[in-house]
Amino acid sequence: MTVEHEPAAGRRAAVVCDRLLRALRLEPADATPVWFMRQAGRALPEYRAIKERCSLLEICRQPELCAEVTLQPVRRYGVDAAILYADIMLPLIGVGVELEIVENIGPVIAQPIRDAADLHRLRPLEPVQDVPYVLEGIRCTLGELRGSLPLIGFAGAPFTLASYLVEGRSSRDFARTKLLMYRAPDVWSELMERLAGIVSAYLLAQIRAGVHAVQLFDSWVGALSLDDYHRYVLPYTRSIFRSLEATGVPTVHFGTGTGGLLEAMRQAGGSAIGLDWRVPLDTGWERVGFDRAIQGNLDPLVLQAPWDVVRREAAAVLDRAAGRPGHIFNTGHGLPPATPPDQVARLVDFVHGFSRASRAP
Amino acid sequence: MTVEHEPAAGRRAAVVCDRLLRALRLEPADATPVWFMRQAGRALPEYRAIKERCSLLEICRQPELCAEVTLQPVRRYGVDAAILYADIMLPLIGVGVELEIVENIGPVIAQPIRDAADLHRLRPLEPVQDVPYVLEGIRCTLGELRGSLPLIGFAGAPFTLASYLVEGRSSRDFARTKLLMYRAPDVWSELMERLAGIVSAYLLAQIRAGVHAVQLFDSWVGALSLDDYHRYVLPYTRSIFRSLEATGVPTVHFGTGTGGLLEAMRQAGGSAIGLDWRVPLDTGWERVGFDRAIQGNLDPLVLQAPWDVVRREAAAVLDRAAGRPGHIFNTGHGLPPATPPDQVARLVDFVHGFSRASRAP
């Protein structure tokens, strides 16, 4: 793939609050940066009000509305980054895959991909034609942010996208996905190559539109053994990170249940590795290597606990990070709908205050 | 709890095939022992034939039938141990908890446990009165085995049992369970103490009835962070292993998704730690410590792959064990119903042959 008209890193708009970008470069900051996966969305009443009249796709397809939803958590929580409101399935919809995003279930694919004859449905992505509204949403959000905060773009990683395409919907055991891997390795590698191409084009387009960082969500890759990860996933994920290198834009590589995969995920790429709560942050970071940033890793359910539990568990995460530059505080997965917004705002204050105090001489 | 009439370890019936027991004592054996979680059950046509006329509970309540189902995989697969056909919910049914075991869903609890007022439903277990059929099933199976193979008994661990009792059925995020822990720590600790007492009495009764080893299934404990495991689970699990120590019977401590918990699970107890496939066996064993045995850890889905993939992935597990005494080959979780029995039998032969060859001078 030829990457044309790549903007130099320096051309990206500067931001006032640069904690996130400093952490991604392993530089010290005045406080630990904090944002949350799914911070834009279900936990916010102002989001649910919009959701009563618009579906997820309708929001994404209206750039002003997309920007509004993206900015709601920025206003409410005081986080250190905005993350574009979108869904990992958008580029697949862009290349013509028929799917629905069903409330409380997730993506449901009309005709799952099961063999070689299905692969033609995954043509290359032409971002400007296929997902113009995502790029417009980014520009609109950047306009609203006026350089106050960095904007994070994102995409689903090939394995996680493949799992939806093959299973037809979310799964507990990923049986069909793994059996495709094992039984038809050629179909699998072709599927993963096509997905890697789509994801790469999608992220490059987001970067061209101006996002300051991107996160690759390989949410379900923790279902695999290390050997299977190396054989069936790593080459494709690595090709995506390599294709982004020339842009200089920092990247986060995230998955859940990845306690057995951290070294391999580092190998695949990412300025930062995102951990879920199942790995203690200190040993997880040590395994990833202190020459990479680390993101995480409070159990998102904790935000529904009494405040003293939230504080205790958040302090434990920060203590394990030991004030080392390069820690981005986050939950270990998306915020559930039942998360009380006030607790999130209080947690952001706590993370800033606690980490600032720890840095004081 | 007073333990009466404890049989000395020496009184347990000797077995001809002692590979499993040798591995649990870290002693060398002629070949790596192998058995499978859920080896008795859904994958076998001779089991499904019985299941057409009897429910799981009806099988468990007829000792001869229970012994028959327990022995089916021994005949078919040539495994090195039998594991009693039973369900982790049996001791809870024994103390009067109303629940159903629903095909393809698992346990469904009529009235989930949600607060202090519900705890009285968990009275202490009196195994001889409450689960006589389990003990009779053990004696019957031992009679049929005639000392050819060891018989493994088992129980669910307090966290995993609690998760069913609190959620009411299986769960993906264990939200209610975690929120009970966080919001009502006193109720949680009382619940876990009662469950630990029940499990302990249940396993001691199985040991008195003659099982050669027991496995504690904490199948869902991998949902917790290390700090939460230490605070909310470890003391109760440890009390169970301590109560079994005087019997001298070896124990396996198993969970899935436990990549962040291995050192803590070792602390809680177990002659062996059971790993799922998400942790490479070599690094997992190193973290557990080579002074404990290790069990695992092939992805059970692999058994539905072509034979060359089964062989490759099984060899990778055996290579990671490096022929070190103390490895028990198993899948990383139960065999799925779609597992082809012929592949299982072939895998057993392969594990024996491969490991025997590796031991040859």
C-alpha cells in the first residue's frame, strides 16, 4: 500500500493539555493522564437523551452530533483526551458488509464469513468515499476542541473484527473463529490480510484528518494461546503498526485477557500497551518493557462501588505505576452503562490529585 | 470443624496406573499422565444415549449409572485417571438451595443470593445425609475400577459457586458478584465462609469415600484483579486446602483466565495448579514454582482441528513442560460437546508416546 500525502508529525495541531501525548512519549507530566474507554456513551444521561432519537450509526453519520457526543465526557468528567465516538464495525460497513449494531448485543452480521467464497465481500477500504462521515466527525470535533485536548482515533484489530465476521455476533468461546484458523489457514490468512489492509487505511485516514493518537482494539484476542497469537494474529497486527510508523502518531495496542500475550503484543507494536485489570499493572508493565508506555487498568465495575473502594482500587493502580512517566490511567475495558457519572468525574480528580501529590518534591 | 475418622493416606487403595499420582508428588513416571476436564459427558455418544432418558441429576443419584458414565471415557480414551461424574452445584442442592441445571445454560438459581437475609439458605453440609449418592457413586466407581486407575473427586471453589448464587446463572462480567463484594463486604465474607465450610466438608467426605485426588474448580476466578483475589477470595480458598492437608490426598487448584493470579493461587494451595491455554505452560509453571505440579493446558477447541494441528499444539505443550516430572497433560477447560472422541483417544496415545520417547535415553 502506498501512503500518499502523509502529514509530518509536526503538522498535527498542538494541544494545551498534553499529558496524554507526553505519557505516550514516556515524558514526565504534571499529573497522570486519564481517559476511559466508552467514556462517550451509555453512562451519560445527555448521551442517552440523544440515543432516544438517533441510533449509533445515525449519530456517527452526522458529524456535528458525533462531535457533540465525543465532547460530552470531556465536559462532564474533565478527562485528558477525547476519543472519537464511533464503532469498530464502521470500516466494515464502509466496504459493504451487511450488519446491524443491536442494542445490548453488539454487531450482528447478516451473512457470516465462513469460507474462501465469502472473502470477496471484504474489498479494500477507500476512506474518503467509504467513511467520509468519520473523517468529517474528526474535523468537526477538532474544531470544537480548539486545541484544548488531544483527540484519539481508533479501530478494531483484525482478530477482533474477524471474530465478529466469522461468528456472526459476539461469542464466549470463539469456536468458529478458531476452527477457521485451524481448518482453513489459507482462508484465515487471506481474511486477516484483507482486514489488516482495511484497518490500516482507516487509521491512516483518521491520522490525515488530524487525530493526535490512535488506539487499536484487539478486545477479544485474549481468547488465544501465545503460540496461536504468534502464528495467526501477530503478523497482521504488526503490519498495521508498521504502516502507521511514518506518521509519527503515537499508538495504543489494547486487548482484554491478554495476561499470556503481553510480550507478543509489544512485538506486534504500539507506543503503549493497554492492559485490562486481570494483570497487575507493575508486572504487566515490566513484561511489556519500561521503554513502552502502559495504559490501564482499573476494573470498570469498581466505579459502581462505594467511593472508598473506588479510591482504594485507583490508588492501588497508581501505586503500581509508581509515578513512572508513561502511565495513562484508564479502566481495563469500557465503562458499563450503569456507571454513575459523578463517580467518574470524582475519579478523574482523584487520579490528577493523587499523581500530582506523588510527584511533589 | 472437626475432622473425624480421617483415613491415613496409606489406607487409600493402591492403583496400577500411578502416573497421575506420581506427577502430583513430582515423581518421575514412564509417561506424562493425561486426563480431560469433562471427559465424562457430552462428547461421548454412549453418554448422550444415557442422557436421552436421564438428566444430569438423575445420573448422579444412581450410583451404578454414575459409575458407568464416569468409566465411559476410561474405556474409550485410555486416560490415566477417572474423574467422578458430578456437578459443582451438588453440595448446594444438598443444603437445600433451589436450582435447576439447564442443558446448554448451566445452573439457574430460583432465588439468587443478594443480601444478608439470604445467607441462612446456606446451612452447613452434612455429606452423609445431604449427598449420600455422591459418596455411593465414588464407592461404586472404585469397585468397578478395581485399582486400575486413580479416581479424582472435585468441588467448585467458593468464588465460582458464589458467582452462580449471586448472578442466578452464568455471567460474562460478574457484575452483581463484584458489586456484592465491593458494597457489602460483610455479607460477602459470610457467604464465602459458609461456602468454604460446605466445600471443605464435601471434599473431605469424598476423600473418606476413597478418591485418590481432588480438584477444586475456581473456573471463573480469572474475572478478578490480583488485589481483589487477595482480599475477597484467597483466605477462603486457602482454608479449604488447609482442611484437606491432614488427609495427605493430593489436590489440583484450577481456574481459567488466571494469568494474573498464578502466584496467589499457589499461595492459596494445591499440589498442582491447573492452567488454561492462555498462559504458556513454561512461564506459568515457573511463576507457580517448580516445587508444585502443573496441569494443562491445550485449548480444548484444538481437538476439533485436523490431526496435524492437534499434534503440533499438543507437542508444543509437552515441549514447554520439557519432560519435567510433575506435568499432568489436560485441556485448559472442559471438552466441548462437538469434540470427536476418536481425536481424544488419538491424543492420549500421542501424549503417552511423545513423552515416553522424550524420556528415553
